[in-house]
Amino acid sequence: MSKLYELVQQYCPNGVDFKPIKEVYQRLKGTPITAAKMKEIENADGEVRIFAGGKTVIDAHEEDIPKANITRVPAVLIQSRGVIDAVYYEKPFTFKNEMWAYTHENKIAVKFLYYVLKNNMEKFREAASGMGSLPQISLRVTEDFEMPVPPLEVQSEIVRILDNFTELTAELTAELAAREKQYEYYRNRLLNFGDNVEWKTLGNIGRVAMCKRILKSQTTSTGDVPFYKIGTFGKKADAFISKELFLEYKEKYSYPKKGSILISAAGTIGRTVIYDGKPAYYQDSNIVWLEHDETVVLNKYLLYCYQLKPWSVSYGGTISRLYNDDIQKAKIPVPSLSEQQR
């Protein structure tokens, strides 16, 4: 980073210019191709990659692509519909003509643009969210976007640093994936008792409980007690209730004990959080817990059993849901307390 600081002082001591992307980069057009045609010409040995909407990507032979407009230089592809993102690609590729790409005579400048766009991707996604049911951005969003344009010497050092971090992140991600597989293997092995242990339904272990319903009109954007719903469960709450309402409802209705395992029963089914005992309130029916006797099943042991997702039924619709009856019918192995502790 010290080298970057020195380069900034040397080449742009008075700051850098900001220019619209369209004034610095050459825009590239894609290929008019349908989803049906892509499916027809897909070939794992193809030398040309074709990007479509969402995360659809195929490889194909150039001679099979009708009216092919192939990009053969390093470029940044703008995924403008469904999935809003930017992709840096160096090998021959094309893309559905609802998207677009940018290139530059200098490869470093192209990679620098990629990092600038990725750093501002949330802005583009916010712009896309107001464009109907399917997120999409117009060409103007990137064409008119003003980006910093430091000298190439500075861009080169920034790209070098970010490339190194990207490589390290990829290595760490691969290591984490391997560790997760290792963890799953030993967890499954430890919880595989076969017929040598009693299996009980969760309904026989305890009662599925939930907080009393809170109306939207009872919440505020700021307040004393965080209110967690599907989108914020396990994250940072964006709604609150008053301390007075919290104390009233906690006294009158079901409320989890410290250490209880809260389960997401809607959206992402089976997400779990250990309740830490701090004042908080949870959306009814979407976030539930099992009220049970810890002399039968330890909370922490229950948490690991939940990771096996013992419930077999969830319901579709706008939001997937796990009903209380499904939870109560789920079976888990229940060894002795000492074995659970081990």
C-alpha cells in the first residue's frame, strides 16, 4: 500500500479526474440469440463462452452461433437483467444483446473498470430494483456513471493489489469449503446412531412455540427492542418495538428462554440462532422454537440435530414455509444426556 501512496503522490498529487464510462471505454454489443438456440448449440468443448440472463452461461463452437459477434479482447460484461453484476473475461465470448460490455486498448484499464464497477454494484442494484418485477438496468446507468480515472501507473498498482486479494480470497474459500465438508462428515457420523438409540419426534420432546403477532403499525424504524422478521433473522434488525410493549408481551405470551434454539420456518427454512437472552422480539409463525425440558434433550445437541434438517415437508408458494406440524413430526435420535454432552 505504501507503493500505491507513493504513486498517487507522484502522478496525481492534486487528485484524479472523474469521467463517464462512455468517454473512457469502448462499448461492445452482443449477439441476438434465443434461449432455445443456446440450448441447441451448447457444447462443453466449445471455444466461445455465451452469457445470457441471470446466471446462464454455456460454451459453444463459433460456427454454430448465428450472427455471432465475438469479443476477442479482455472486456467487462455488464449483466443487466435478473442478476445485476459485472464479469471480467479475457477469452473469446459473446452475450445476449440485452447486455453490453466495455473494453479498452489497455488491459489494465479494463481490469480497473471491473473493480470500480464491483465496488459500486450495490448502487446499480438499487437502480435496478425500481424497474419492475424483474430487476434490470438501462444502458444509461453505466454509460453515464462517473468513475475515477487515475494515470495507468496508479491503476496498475490498484489492480495488482486487488488481484492478490482476489486470489487469496479464492484460496480461503476453497479451504473453507473443504473444512465444511469435513465438519459435515464428522457431524453426520456422530449423529448416526442407527437403531442403537431411541428416536423421538420433536412433538414428543417439547412444544413448538412462537411470539405473539406484532403488527407493522406497532413497529418503528428506531427504538428500544429489535424486532426480527424473515429478512433480518440472524442479521441486523431494521424494525423495533417499544420497551413497554416488549415487557407486556413477554409477560403475557410465549417467549424463548436464554439458550433456546430459534428456527426460521419461512423463506430460508431451518436457519437457526441461539437466543442470547438480550431483549429482542421475533416474528410470529416465521420464527419458532421448541419449549422442552433440558433434562431430556440439551439445547446445543438439538441445534446440531436441526442441521440435519429432520423435517421432510415444506410448502411452496410465494414464500416457502415450514408448518408447526412438520416440525412436531420430525424425528431425532435421543441418547443419554452424557452422550449428548459428549
